[in-house]
Amino acid sequence: MDYQIVPVAEKHIRGLREVFDTVARERRYLAMLRAFPLKETREFIRGVIRQRVPYFVAISDRRVVGWCDVLPVPRDTMKHGGVLGMGIVDGFRGQGIGSALMRATLARARRRGLTRVELTVRVDNRRAIGLYRKFGFVPEGRKRRAFRVDGRYHDLLSMAVLFRRGAAS
């Protein structure tokens, strides 16, 4: 399968919103159950572009099929860190797109000077946990009953990777 990993641009906004919505409606991977309205998505992504946030999309056949971002933590004492988010449309998973997105996004986060990237993932999402471990993320704790969908609770695993001078530690 042919795909490209590129920094998010304004032309990707509509397709990116569709990917958010598709992945969110699976009710398994994201903390939201549907995408924000297009207007809110547009404003958010324009801000991301202006601030040069580490944010990449995967494009296949001119269609956005995934994304990965590291949103910087805005608090003064935590500005050295960011929170990773990502998603890939079903049918495009397991083909190396996640690794390519992670590689590009984490490299940009390091160049931006971030020294900590964290995330949460459902404990039963073994594929994602394996991907995160491959990039140096280690478990930091379990958030019990932190995720609830359709009346069912799920635990989340908190993971993080630390960087020193551009190298994982």
C-alpha cells in the first residue's frame, strides 16, 4: 500500500475530521464518541499549524487515513512535555502507518525540545501498546475504570517516553 506521512495542513482538515469521526465511532480507541463539528475542528487545526505542533497525517490515494500528534502541555511547570494522540482508519491498520506516523511525530517533538511524551491507552488494546513500547514508551500506572462506553468501564494504561538531547531514555 502506498501512503505518505506529511505535516498537517489546512487542506487536510475536512478529511482529518472524517478520520476522527470514523475512529471515534468505533467506541474503543478515543476519549470521544464522535468528532467535533467541522468549524471547531478547523479552528483547532489552524491553531496547531500556527503553533507548529508536532502533528502529522497519513495520506493514501489523496485521502487522510490517520494522524498522530503531540499536543504540548500548556502549564508552566509541564511545558517540557506533551500528550500523544493518534488514530488510523480500520483497513489501514497493521501496515506500518502507525510506526511511520510515530517516527515523524516523535522526531518533531524532540526537535521542538520536548523531553517527555505521555499517553493513555486501553489496557486491552495490545496492538497499540506494542507499538508504543517499540518507540520506548513504558507503563507508568493503571487508571482504573477511567474509560466508560455504553455503561461498561475499562482501565487505561498510562505510558510515557523520556528524551534527553534528542535520544530516548
